Amino acid sequence: MGAVRNGQPADRLSVVYAVHVVEGGEQGFLEVYERIRKSVADVPGHIIDRLGEPIDDSRQWVITSEWETPEHFFAWQQGEDHQALVDPLREWVDHRQSLRYRVILETVGGKS
């Protein structure tokens, strides 16, 4: 295990996937995301997934996930089933961007 910061392993990986959903494609996008969400929940090293819905009319959604290590994420991403699982998103998304970063500090709100 690597270094520990704030009680969490310092080698944890966060992935941010920003997607622009095609006009009228929200329901199709949500159905595909639900399949992906259920599948990734059982992947070794996966900690959490979050789906962010836009609060304006931008159609810019955000999927975030956390992984115990980068190796866990890349093993899943490069696995045989990954491409078949995520390919259906292409029908509902006309632009996407993926960011990956190592979590080095985390601030959690506390109650005073």
C-alpha cells in the first residue's frame, strides 16, 4: 500500500468523464449509464460512481468515479468487456472528455 493522507491511500484515482448529451437523448443516455453503473459496481478496486446532471440547459453531464489505484481502473478499462459496455454511449453523446487524476488531498466538511 502507498502513502496515506487523511486516512485514505494516496494512490487512489479519480476519473471525471464530461459528456455532452445530444438534444433529446437524455433518456437513452440514462438507460446506458444505468447498465454501466451496475456493471462497474462489481469491478475490483472500484469505490464509487457519481452522475451529475446539468442545472442549466447545457446538456453537459458529468460522470465521476473513484478507484483504489490507477491499476484497478486501467485493468477494467482495458478489459475485454469494457468497449462493448461503453460503446452504446456514442449514440447519445456528441462530445466527451476524460480526465484522470491521483487524489492527494481531500477535505471533508465537519460539523462544529
